[in-house]
Amino acid sequence: MPSLTIDGREVSVADGTMVIQAAETLGIFIPRYCYHPALSIAGNCRICLVEVERIPKLQIACNTPVSEGMVVHTKSAMAEDGRRAVLEFLLANHPLDCPVCDQSGECDLQDYYMNFGLYNPRFREHKVKKQKAVELGPHVMLDQERCILCSRCVRFTDEITKTGEFGIFNRGDRAELGLYPGDVLDNPYSANVVDICPVGALTEKDFRFKARVWYLSSAPTLCNGCSQGCNVDLHYVLDRPHLNDGARVARIKPRYNPDVNQWWLCDEGRYGFEWLDKERLTKVRGPSQRSTDPQTHGPTDSQTQTSWDQALQTISAALAGSDHEQGSPRIGVIASAQLTCEELFLIRQIFRDALGAQVTASVPEEPGSSDDFLIKADKNPNTLGATLLGLAGPDAPAAAQIVDAAIDGNLEALWVFGHDLVELFGEEKVRQLSEKVSLFVYSGTNENPTVPLAHWVLPSAAYVEKDGTFVNCHGRVQRIGRAFGPIGDSREDWRFLLELAGKLGLSFDGSGPEGIFRGLAEHVTAFEGLSYDTIGTQGVALRTESVGL
Amino acid sequence: MTPALDAKANEILLRYEQPKAAMLPLLWLVQENQGYVSAEAEAWVGRMLGVARSHVREAVSFYNMFHTKPVGRRELRVCTSLPCLLRGAGELMDRIRETLKIGPGETTPGGEVLLTEVECLCACEIAPMAQLDERYVGPLEGPSVDSIIRDSLTQPGRPESTPEPEPYLSTDGPVLSTHFKDPGGTWLDDYLTDDGYVAARKVLTSMTPQDVIDEVTSANLRGLGGAGFPAGRKWSFVPKETDKPKYLVVNADEGEPGTFKDRYILERDPHALLEGMLIAAFAIGSHKAYVYIRGEYFRSAKRLQRAIDEATGKGWLGQDIQGTGFDLDVVIHRGAGAYICGEETALLTSLEGGKGFPRLKPPFPAISGLFQCPTIVNNVETLACVPFILRNGAEHFARIGTERQGGTRLFCVCGHVVRPGVYEEPVSITLRELIEKAGGVRDGNRLKAVIPGGISAKILAADEIDVAMDFDSLKAAGTMAGSGGVIVMDETTSMVQALDSAARFFADESCGQCSPCREGTGWVHRILRRIIDGQGSLRDLDELLAIAGDMEGNTICVFADAAAWPVQSYITKFRDEFEEYIRSGRSTEQKETAECPA
């Protein structure tokens, strides 16, 4: 553990640590373009120059290993002049087209110029011309003129995805970043190069010209695209409907978590957010011919808008009247591994334990694409959470069983959370069960072919509109975060479940997801001792024996 | 791509410890077979090496000898670097363009010849010069201009009319030039008769590696590629206790404008190099050596290969050399047109199949070099001194030189001297004496300036030439001995145009890795172009000095420093001339009749 002094402050770090990392432990930020902790050291951008006593030349902090007694100055006149010089070189041929550059506002050239540059530019020559607005693939645009040739993206495709698409061709100031002519950048992680590009050379095609980044708000959450549970930041805009085509969610960016996704996110997860603002269920709908006695209620042809109160009142009455004393359950619930642990816990307590319902979150789905990096075949974010709660896995009933029971007339009520039964079981079966059962509730976020066949449609908040926890495939419990409120009249599943419980005379901590989680932690061993505070922003690994991994 | 090419490629791959290292040989193979490197060939090379084709394309685009589309059946490479410009390369290029009616980068309509403008081919002793396919020709003045144009239009293989160059060369030693007399080269039988491999035998049979290192250290042999680092000390850095193989790599990527010595060792005395390599390999415990020869040195590579074959045939290379149990395999690796590969770590990256990017240090090559193994990189001339040292004793070699630098050097004298050529002299000779040996300044003109150690060295004014040519003396004089390339400029020289030429060289040859160098070299050159075009302002001079200062010392290798030094020294020492040029918008230094940089 060598000790060294950086800007007058002493620090001891592990042998082999580079000065740039040692400085970070002191909260001293040394600017960097080519350096990225996930990638090999290139040392080409030279912006991290620092002064090291007893070495005449400035040294790059990214490749200078610490040594005992080393004295480093990151803010000396010599170090500052070195950075100024490097910045001036980097900006010499840079097009300075910030007004039309999507990177503007989050560009390390802009930021470092303000923080470390502020020189009077001397470059008055013609700039080197290169290609602009090059479409590299489905997600990434290249502007060669903006590129500072730091080679982060080249190292990403060489070292992380091992797909090797990028190259830097030619030499000197004619050097240019690109793909092999005719190649397409379409590996499953392609858009990560946009994140690691420190300038506006690589930008997102999807986000192109949608909004200036300073109008965006950010909220930490998780990707719900598969069971990996990659940590992300959701970037959204609420108060400027003229931006981003009126949608709230502008883009998703990976959020660093060393135990889950490091710095990365797959393209599938990154661009799977359109549903958050499109074809959402925003109104509560009930049967058009209202009947006070759901037992005698026949099939519905159409639904009419109603209120949450009316709906929950009617539904709870029907559920309460459904008698399970006779032996086999009269209520079926097909829950979803898209729901949070808190919501699944409420479903378990209300339906399975209080109402004696048959409850499952085990739904037969075709496994999706997967790889040995981040992408998991299970496209549900909370399968393990549902399993720990006993709603999925070997002990849970199969969804098909519940559907068949409904068709066979063995169920009085069926509640489906989010699943498109038509896609899973075919329209005919769903039509049959809709006619058979006297209560068919669908709660979910978006329109789908099952929705019109339900008797009651309860609009659910999407995962970005609520708080809660997911347990990823490695047994890590992590929090999602509410970026903004539910769309339209939709409500968080936990909220209407609590209201339903109230109407059924059941009592839970009603303060919200955090309170529900406290109850969950008391009831379910795997979560014992955990709270939102201990889970924090990076999640906690559940004890492996309790997870069964 | 044919099965024959596949077979040949597989044979080449066997020479290397890692497949990617066969990048340049395979690209050469396809270019020799198909005339250029097609997209199909790039994909084939990628498959053979297990490398993404983007990285094959990186190499093809980095090295400027590769063509990516069909070109003329011959290629005429005309050098327009500073030493050739000083002797009329501008006019030569104009004549060729007018006659062939094509510009650089273009092929004649009949497909006869591709005209290429190139940076220094390191044959400044025959300036102005050119290379027709593999052959060096020069000086191209008078009738030989017409003959080279005629030759370039004839079918390859037909007799050519341009005569073989006959530059002045030292031929009587004492150390390096004793076998330079025969233009056809000195081969094994003659080499053995003249005490050849005596030193190697002595080393292999009676000395320990440490003995050899001690001997070379006390001989004060310095690295003659340009850095002047003590050779014996360098060898001593190789770890003794390691399981890894160790490599000896010979830097034969002669590229510093004004330098043309290693080519003569390779072509006229190749066994001196091989014997030096054998001794060095023994000293560091290496059994595999690579000789990285610049791509344009076709003949040098062929002659060295002939010498390797001879030595192998007579048991001086290969397994169990002369029954001593020592093994050494030597592989020639050809570059493909990139000055930066003369920088030792860039050379290693290039040898491993990448673009010639210098590497971050530490680790130094002696610890982790080629294929991450301990590696010693030595220049050709350095190693060619070694047999002499071991044959005649360290003291003898040391005595020839100065207190801290033993022996002689092959000084390359070019530019405005009466008799450009290679002069072997003790390193204590002064620059003035050296110029006098070369017949003095041509046409009775006055001396204006001298670059003492290749284009990277800071320029010396006419009154600064009473300085000894050893590393330490020139360093004390504020410049460097560098590669031993002495470029002499007489009173007709425009320093503005000379600096523009040097700046173009560095802008062309920057590898582009580090931002200060990549951007700075181009920036400097563009300012100088503007000044040349009469659009300069006096403020430009201070800015050039400031930009050069910003480039210096801030990059991975010293290329950026080398690019900065001419800017700083030319402008500082000849400021009046620069200011006058800017004020009048043109050069005021040229005589009416002068042949000067255009």
C-alpha cells in the first residue's frame, strides 16, 4: 500500500493503482477522454497530464502507477498549462458545431474547456474535413469531424463485445474513426459506444435531435427488459411537450453497478421503452351493462368508462362473495413477474392467503434471446422475486391450469395482471373463459387483445411510474424508482391492491411500497432484515441459500 | 484467393509466435500477387490471422506502400523530402509531371506507371532520387531524368537505361566500412577470410553473456539509431531469471531524412550485422531475432536474406551453431511505409501486426516488448560495431572515440556539399571537418546552416559547426547527434521553405495516436503553408513557437518533440529571414539560379 501525496493530501492505495484512480479516492477529478476504467489503457488523449515531483515532464495520470512518497500536483501551473495545451489541440480541428450537436450539454470537450481551458483560441487554419452524419447501424450515428480519436469505442468492440467493428484508419490528422466499409454496427450492445464516447462523435440515432439534454430530468431505476436487472437512469421530459415528439421518456442510459451491469446496457433494454408513452391504458373500464349481482352477469360486448372507486367497490364485493370454503378455490389470479416484490406480496397476502385463490406468476413464455454477458432469456425482471414469494417456480400452479379451470367453469373470478392471454392461449380460449367466469379483471399498462375481453380493465402504472423492488436472476434485490407519476387515471398496482385490501377488511401498512416492503421482510425469510435504506441505489445480494442459487 | 496463397500464408505464419504478427507479410504477399490489396484480400488476411477486417483495414490504410485499388504496372516513387528538395527534387517532380502528364497519386492513362510523391527514401546521397519499383536511382539530373521517365514506361523486367548510382562511400574502415567496396556486396566466403565470425566464435566458445555485456559496456558503444543509449547497459536490463523467451529485434527501419547508412551495411556487409546479432543474442539469451527492414528497402531485404541463408547453410545461424549448442533463428520482417516504425516501441507494435503506434512506457521493451516478452531493439549500425569490439577488444574501440562514446560512425553527409556520401569517421570529428571531407559547400557558396543528426535535430547556424559529432558534444551544443544524418544548406536555401518541408514530413508521418502530435503537426504545417503562400503574419511566428512548445514533451514518444525542434530552432536562429518573408510575401534569400525547395 504505497502512500502518496496528491494536491497536498496524503493517500494510501493498493500497489499498481494509477494516479488517476488514486486521485479519485480523494475526490480529485482528473479530466480524461481516452481513459475508461472498463477498457485497456490507451494513453493517447493526454488530457490527464499531471505534474509529478522529480520527473521533469508532465505524466499522464491514467498510466502512472503510484509509488511510495510520490508527490503529484494536478492543479499546478505546469499541469494546468499542459491540459490547456492538449485541449487546444483537441479543439483545433473540432468543428465546434455545438448548436446542432446532440452531445451539447454533456460533452467533455465543452465541460473541460470551461473547467480547464478558457484560453483564447489561436487556430485560424482550415480544418480537416471528414464525414458527418454517418449511419453506423440501427442505433448509432458517427460524426468523424467531432471525433477526438480517443479509441474508447474501438476498445469497446475489441475488448467488451469482441466484435471488432471499429477501426481508426489512416494516420496523422487524417486519421478517422469508422467501420470496415459496408459493415453495420449492430451487435446487441452497440449503443454503449455512444455512452462512452466523450464527445459528439457517436450519438444515438433514436434520440437524434429529440431534445437538448439540459431539458431532461433523470431518475435512477432498473431496466425491466430481462431478469438481469441492469441499473439505468431514465431520462425524461415532462414540461416541454414540443420536445421528444411529446413523449415523456427520452432515453435510457446505463447506470454503473459493478455487481450487475458495470457500465453497460444492451440495445434491447435501452430502446424498449416506447410502450411507456404509447397505447397506454389510461381509464378504468367496467362492463357496459352494470349489474349489482356479478354472479348473474353475462358476457360483455363492450366496456364503458367508470371510476376507480366504483370498480374496486364492485370487484371487492364480488371477490368477497366468492366462496372457497367448499374445497377448491373459486378465484384464479395470474400475476406477473413484471410486478414488484411489494405488489406480488400484496397479491399473495390478499388473494392466496385471505381469499384462498389459486395464484401464479408462472406463465409459459418462449425464452427470449440470451448471451453470456448481460442478456437473459427470461424477459421478466422479477421472476426470482415471484419465486421467493412462492408465486412462481415448481410449487406455483401453472397459468394454463387456471385458464382451464376457468373454462371448465370451476372458477368464479379471474384476475390477470398484465398478461396478454390471447397471445398465450389463443383468442378462443379467452373468449370462452370470459363468458364462463362471472368476474374477469384485467389490470395492466397497455392495450392488447385480451383487454377488450375482460369485464373490468384497471389501468396500471408502468414500472417507471412507481417505487418497488425486483430480484434479479442472481438473487440481487434492487429498487426501481418512480421517475414521474402514473399516466392518465392509471394507478400503481400496489396502490389499488391496498385499496382493494381495505375494502376487503384486510390491513396492511398503507404508507406505500417502503412500508409494504417492511411487511414483506418480516414475512419472507429471504428478505429478512432488509429495508429500502439497506438496499440503497445499488441493491443487495440476497443470501444465496435463501435464493436457492 | 488461391490454395497456393493459402499455403504460402501458412508457411509465413509459422515464422511468428503470434498469428497477427504476419499481418504485413500477408499484405505484402497479396499485393505482390494481385498488384493491390482488395477487399477480398483484406477479408482473407483477417481470416488467416483471426483478426477483424476492420483491423486489417487499419493496417492497410496506415502504411502508405499498400494500394487499395489497381494501379499502374510500375510505380515511380519520387522523394520530395528536404534533402532531395535541396538538390532539386521540386524541379525533378515538375519535369516528371509534365512529361507523364499525371500528378502524384495518378497512373498514366495507358496503365504504365503510378507516380507517387514520397517522404524520405533515405538515399539522400544520390539526391534528387526516386525509386522505380524496387530500384533506387539518382541523382536524377541531366539525362538521367529522361532515362528514368523512359524506364518507368517500359515493361517491368526489360533492361533499364538509368545507371546504378555511384555515390561516395568510405571503404577503409576502421570499423564499419571495410567491406563496402564491392557494390555487389560482401558474402560469406570473403567475410570469413577477413576474420569474419571470429568474434562470434570467441564469444560462443569462451565467454559468458555477462563477459560480453561487460566488454560492450566498456567499449562505450552507444545506440547509433539516434538515441545514443549505451548498448551494453541496455542489454543488461533484460531479466536473467525469466521463463519467457527473449527477443532481439534489429531496427533496420532507416527513415530519418538525411540518413542512409544502414542500407549500406545491409547490402554490402550483411554478415557484419548477422555476426553482431549473434553476439548480442548470446549476451541477452535470445534464440529468436527479427530484423525489421523498411518496406522500400527491397534490395536490402533480399541481400540480408541471402546472407541469412548462407550463414544458416554454414552453421552460423539456426540450431547448435558451430557445435556450441547455441541456437538463433533470424526472421526478416518488412515494413510498409511508415517513418514512425523506426521508434522502437512502434516498431514492436508494427511487428506484432498493428499500426505503428508507439507504446506507453513503462513497461520498457527490455522487460515487456515483443509478444510481451523481454526484448532488445538495436539499430543495424550499433550491432555492426559489435564484432569489431569483440575481435579487437573494447579498449581499441573505445580509444577511437571520445571519453563517453567509443568507435566511429557512418556519417551521412548530404545537401549542398560537393560530394554527398557515407563517411566513416571517429565520433570526435567536428562538423566543420566532416563538411570539408565531403568537399565543402558546393559551387563555392557560403554555408548557411547544417542539420547535424537527421531532420529531427535542431539546426545549427554556419558559425556553430566547430562542434564534435559525438552524442554528448552535440547535446551540449543544443542539438543532437541523432542518426548521423548531416544535411548541409548553403546560402541559397530559404529557411522558410526548408522548415515547411520538414513540417510537411512530420505532418505526413505522425502516427496520429496522441492529440498534441496529431493535431500539432498538421497545424504547424498549415501555418507554414499559409506563410509560403504569402498570407502569413508576424504573429504566426510566435504562435508557431508556442504550438511547438505545447507539443514538446506531452506525448507517448518523442516524435512530437522531433517535430517541434525544427520549428523552434529555424525560427529562433533565422527569425529575420522569416519576418522578411512574411513582410514581402516571398523568399528573399534565393539566388536567381538556385535550385531550391519549390
